[in-house]
Amino acid sequence: MPAPKTKPKTEVAVRSEEIDRGEKATDAALYETKRKKKEKGQLAWGGALPVANEKDNAQVIAAFCNKVAEIYGVPSMGVNAMGNKPYLNKDGRLYLLHDLRKGKDKPKAIRKEFLQMSRSIQEAAIIKVTLVFADHEVEAIGEASQGSVKLDAVKQTLNMMAETRGLNRAIWQEVAGDVWNRVADNLKAAKLTEQERADIENAGAVSYEEMSRPDAAPTVAKSADKPKTMSEFESIALGLIAQATTVDSVIKVDEKAAASAIFDGAAKKRIHEAATARASKLDNAA
């Protein structure tokens, strides 16, 4: 008995089946997307990141680095990550220096003087870096040795590493107060977890060459260069006043302190008194 002939499908029926298949595929894709978003939503940017999917991991890290760059006000290329932790690289710090010190306040020169050059991996490199401004200079020492450099590849370039450390430290001495003011203001408007906030703050406090290997230090490295309290910020302001060589530079520090939300009334008064005394001394010496 011959098999019954199947009735040819109409164009409408074929199209209907295609739509059904498309809707099922779309539903499946949406479910998978929501599942991945839910998994990622459980991860703080600064917390543990998935290692099974390297592509997703890289995307999450890149997104957080972009957020760090936005908070600090630097281009995205000014932030890198090591062991899932973001840090401001040398380009980012140089950008901050030139962004925060413009016009007559910009650096006139950057002097570098090797106090000791490394000629072998066993010999330490020590350099003095000086930022030269119209009314003051900022000096910092950079050193690198086999014992103080954690990354094996970097131990082959101790002179370069000492130079980078010295430059980073000099820049941070000059602009740290302004940077932390900017970061504090931008963090107020950002919706972040406490861990994310801590990682963003530490991105400026530590640099690549001073970070620990990710497998050796699961927590963010701390740095004495990062002001944490009002008294530390006050010490920076008082130090700048004491180092100032012109009345204009003293007034500038005093005005910035007066406008800053970091200081309370008592701290602003102490800074103003120090500025007045320093300005009077400079006037008398003129």
C-alpha cells in the first residue's frame, strides 16, 4: 500500500515554523545571557574573578580598569591590571602631573641623577629624580635591587625600574593631594561596593613594580604613600607650605585647603596660620 502523500506546506506554515524556531533560539540565548549576567553580578570587580572563562575574565578586568581611569580622570591606557588588581601605570601618573599642573604651574624639567647604576643583577640601582617647577622642586629616590624587585623579568632591568620608581614617587609627592580630592569627589557619585572602592583607591597607592605577585599576595598591597586620614593630608599641605619659595605658591596651597572638603575648620585654621607665617617670612626675605 503506497504511503500517503504528505500535503505540501503552505508558505504561511513554513514561515510559522521558522518563527517558532527563531523564538526558541532567542529564548535560549536570552536565558544564557541572563545566566552569565547573574554569575558576573555576584562578583565584585575587585574580588575573585572567574578563571575558567579567560575571555569573560579579561572583559570584566578591562571594564573595571576603565572605571578606575574614569574615577582618576586619566585615559584608559593609563591603567593596567596585575593579578586582577588595577594600578595606575607610569603613563597614567605622568598624565595626572601634566593635567593638574598647567600653565605657569607646569614642570619646567625632570632631572634624573643616578647615584648608583646597576651593572649586574647583584648590584642595586639608585637614582634621584627631581621635578623642577617655577617656584619649587620635588625630589624622590628610586631604588631597585634583586631583593626589592618581586618580578623575575624585571630583575634584568634594575636601572629602568629604579628610574620608574623615582619618577612615580616624585609625581605622587607633588599631586597626591589633588588626586585624592578628585577621587573622593568622583567616588561619591559612583555606585560601588566597599571592596571595589578599596581597589580603586589602591590603584593609585601602588604601582606595577611595587605590587606583589598575584599568587603570592591575594590581598591588595598597601602603601605609605597613600594618605588615609585628614591629619596625613594636613601634613602634606604643611609640607608644601614649608617648601614653598614664593608667596604665590603659599597662597595657592592655602586656598586649595580652604576649598577642600577633606579638612575640618580646625585643620583649615592651622594650615592658614602656617601659610600666613610662611608668606610673611618670604616677604621679609625679599
